[in-house]
Amino acid sequence: MTTAHDYSEGVDPERALKYAIQHHSGDRTEIVEGVISNLTPSWDHERAARLVRRQIEDRVDALGCVEGSGNLDLPRSSNWYVPDIAVVPDHLARGGAALLPDQTLLIVEVTSKSNAETARVVKRKRYAEYGAPLYLLVDRMEKTVTVFAEPGPLGYTKVDGPHPFGTPVRLPEPFGIDLDTSGL
């Protein structure tokens, strides 16, 4: 008599899911609260991200960092994020491994119709919980920009905004620059 083998023994579902996401070919894929999503940003979404990227790139270089949209792991959760922009120290960007939110200097999310609530609520909460020091939310649906700082387990304790597009928005240190939001 043959018995069925339980293949789930010793398998860590979080690790298996994140492994599958990292090793599939092709698109940018993230996991938000256990839901797998392929990211296919529109051109206007990419344009908004590029406008922010252009304004911060000189300061990013001066800080010895790089900006991009690499993978962020949130260990002990079913989350694997691909932010629109993350600023990380250059030495951490080498080697190809996913980074943790607390290893960033800044995370930027640009909303789309399909992800606006996720960026406003879920990601904001998770980035704070995992220690991302600065979170910039470019909300294209509301036409506002908000800077979140001073993360903690219950969320960000300092919020600057929402500011309507067109208002200069100050990115705190280590950036110390004003973003021109008029073109977003």
C-alpha cells in the first residue's frame, strides 16, 4: 500500500513564494500582503517617477548612493516590493540581493488607478514598520505629494503634506532639497 507524502513538511511558504518571484523571468513582480502582481506602469506613471528621479539624482550621487527600482524584502511577511524609486548606498546595491526597507534612504511610490490605495495605506504602513526612513508618496489620483518620516511600528510619526501638485516639497536630510512638483 502506497501512502501519500506530505510535501509541505519543512517547506517555508514565505521563502518558497519569494524564491519563485525572484527566479521567474521577465516582468517586475511584487507581492503585497500575499497577492502577486505584475507591475506594468503606464507612460504617465513612468514620467512622474522620472521627474522625481531627475530632481534627486545630483544629491543621490553626492551621498554615494544609487536610485532605482530594485527588490525590497520584508522578512517574516508575505511582502516583496518593487518601489518606483528607492535610494540606497552604493555598496549595498552590489551583489544583486534584495534589500530591506531600513537599508534605504528614501522610497518613492507613484500611484496609479490600480495601486493607489495600496501605496497610500498598505505600503506606507509596511515601510514604516520595516524602518524606511523616508517615504515619498506621489499621488497622481489626488494630485498631491506627501513626505512621511520618522518610522515606527505603528506608522510614520512625521507627515508633511499632502501638498497639491505645484507646491515645492522639502525632502528632509540627508537630501535637504526642495522638489518642484509642478510637472507631476
